[in-house]
Amino acid sequence: MNLHQSEGIAGVLAAAGYRSVDAIESADVVIFNGCMVRQKAEEKVYGRVGAVMEEKRRRPVLFGIGGCLGQVRGRSLLERFPAVDFVFGSQGHGALPGLLARLEADGGRELRVADPTEIDEVPAHREGSVSGMVTITEGCSNFCSYCVVPYARGPMRSRSPERILAEVAGMVDEGYAEVLLLGQNVNSYGTDRPEFGAFVDLLERVSATGIRRIRFTSSHPKDMDRRVFERMAVRDNICNHVHLACQSGSTKILAAMNRAYAREEFLRIVEAGRAIVPGLNVTTDLIVGFPGETERDFQETLGLIDEARFGTVFAAKYSPRPLTTAMRMPDDVSDEVKNERLHRVLDRQRCIALEENERLVGEEIEVLIEGVARNGASYGRSDDHRTVLVEGLFPVGEMVRTRVGAASAAALSGVAAVLEGTG
């Protein structure tokens, strides 16, 4: 989501006559679009401020921090970092060129943060040429106890289907093969605006645009509609992959997280999805060390990994986030235990990912080529979102029918069986 928002910021500035450069030393304006989802992401921004400060000592450079970090931290960023000229929030990016023009002319420092209530309709300056992201919802209204997103991005807001479809149709005209539909909870689409229809209705309409592949992220288990799986089963261009963030395998911890489902409900959703969509790849997010998590709770998370057999797990240590309910809970799992549990999750998942990938050896799969790997092979992704190395060089954007010859926990590899143009 932050990456695509950065594409929007870049698009606004490009339309105003700016061009992107590869190094701070060449820049007149430097913007950090900061993430707040974990403490580590916040600290990454702070760790890079020094490089901009050094450049500002040599010559004039406008320096701004925005996005979720600007929205939540606001004026404190101006107070903490004298080198920061402006702070902005998680929306209203269309006003950035005017702000920059004023600061260039008059100097000074400025805070531009307002409550996020709209969706920015700004042109995206996409870096890739194969797969592109399209926002369908902004914000979140779930208020999971650990999550700062509702405070940083505001309540869940659905984007007009006409605007979404127009953007996807434009991508088809530009030669994009794949669209990634983005939202904090994509399957909540339309719940705030019933006239827009449900997420499954939007999927059907996007499928009809002719785009070769459709992906979507992220899905909340409590809103997962069986009809989405049914649509995936009958539409060839809707990929057989769902990112279904579980966060914990313990029903007790899920309740403390305010996730609104139990462990058994999550596993039933996974089972139903795979019954409807054979070969469905389910990926997830997990948090270890949430307040009150005991070894027994953690063992239930490891058991969930064994039962659900995820293709990929994005795991993170719990870190308290400002404004959240969990911030008021005792952070009673030591960092040492958090680290140890994180490694155990990753080790368990690597074993399962290897076993699941090895099941595909000898199969033929369709791979969308995205680039060239360091070893000289082409790389891309399968329909079910697995990374695949294909022997030889193939044009970016081509669909290559590939026979899988080997597997690791991280990727598949094979040779091309049939080369098919994307049209």
C-alpha cells in the first residue's frame, strides 16, 4: 500500500514537472513516505534522516516526511528533526506541488496533516511494466488492538468502481499483464457504499476488462465471502492465490487482538477455499509475542502452520504502536522470547514451503516473466504466486509455459515447455 501511495506521490510531482532521480545528491526535493505498521519500519525512516541532513549542509534541498508516519507523528517530526521542511499525511497528495512551490519561494516549515476522509485520485507513476497496483479501498474500520492503520489512514472508504475499471482498462491499453487490487481489507469493499456492489461484483467486472491476471491483497478472514472463491474457480484471469492474514493460531490471542474470528473458523475458510479452488495457495501474516502470548498459545500458532500449510508466512515480532488498544497492555513477552519464536515460525514454515513446492516438480505451470535473475535465468511468478526461475532469457511480460524440474523453500525452477505471447 505504501509503495503504491509513493507511486501516486511521484505521479503528482511528475505531472507538475519534477522528474525522479536515483540519488539524494541529485535531488532538489527528498520525500520519505513513512510506514507506521511496525516500530522497525518507523526506525528505518529515522535512520536515513542523517543522509539528507548532510546533503542540506552542502546545498538547498527541500525535505519532507509524510504518509502514515507523518499522519500519526505530525508536528513531533518537525520538532525532532530541524532538517525536515514539511510534514504531510496519508491523503491530500495532490496539494504537494503547491506546497513545494510556496516553500521554494518563501522558505519556512509547514505541517499539512488533516483527518483522512477521502481517497486521493492522483496519477500513479508506476515503476514496473508487467504488474501494476490499483487501490480499491483506503483505510480500515476494524480496529484490531495492535494496529495503527485506522488512526493513520482513517476509516475504510471504497473507491468508485467506475474509476477502478477505468484505471485497469488504461493498464490493459498500456500493455500491463497483471493488476494487483489493493486495500487494507479488499473483501470489505462496498460495505460502506452498498451502491458500489460487493467485492465479488468488482472482481467480476475487473475480470471482464481483459487483463491477463488479477491479484488482490489483503483479505480479512471475518469478511471472506465464499462467492469470491467461486468466482476465482470460474474466471481464468483471477489468480489462485489469497493472502489471508491470520495473525495468530490461538483463539485466546485472536480475541485479544480483536480479530473477530476463532482459529477453527480460519481453518474452515482455508479448507473451503481449497475445496472450491484446487491448488489454491494461501499466504498469511503472523505476529509472535503479542501481550499475554504463552508458550501454549505459540504452540497453537505452530500447529496452525502445520494444518493450513501456507505457501508463505510473513512473520513479525509484536511491537507496541501508538494510539492502539494493545499499547495499554503490558508488553510482557521478552524480546529474547520474541526472537526465538520468530525463528521457530520461520523454520517451520520453510519446511512446509519446501514440501509444498516439491509437490509441483514435474508439473507444467504458466509463468509471467518479470525480469532476469543473477544467475542469468528469467524469473517470474506462477498463477498461484510462487516465484519461478525459468532457464534461458525470455521477454519481460511474456507468459512462459514451464515444466518444474526442481524446488526449494523459496522458489521453483524449470525449463520452458511452450512460449506464448501476451497479446
